[in-house]
Amino acid sequence: MSHDPASQTRITWKPSGPYVIEGPVEIRDNNGDPIEPPPAKIPGQIKLCGCGMSRTKPFCDGSHKR
Ligand code: FES
């Protein structure tokens, strides 16, 4: 199994906040249909809600800050 760090997708867990995904990834719903992520502040970055309060699940909408 190859472990080229430059080509790996990285997920960073922010406690009480989002899971930040950097790298190629496809997000799908329960039916297997792709879900388009909202525009990211940092291009190529996707944030999944880890706090449960987002109104745009599965994506983070910043509600964890309140
Ligand atoms: S982690 Fe940001 S709204 Fe849940």
C-alpha cells in the first residue's frame, strides 16, 4: 500500500467544531447520490459538521461558534 502524504486526503478534527477535509473526496447522501459542498473560504477545503448544530448538514455552517 502506497503512503504518499502529498496525494493523501487529510481530515483534521477540530474539537467542538468541524471535520476539515483537504484533498479529493466525494460526499454522498444516504441514497448514494453526490452532495455538492457549499463554496469554501479556503479553496479545496470541505468542512463537515461535528457539533450537530449546523442547519446545512452534513456541512458546517459556523453554528458551532454560537
Ligand atoms: S461544526 Fe460547525 S456548525 Fe457544526
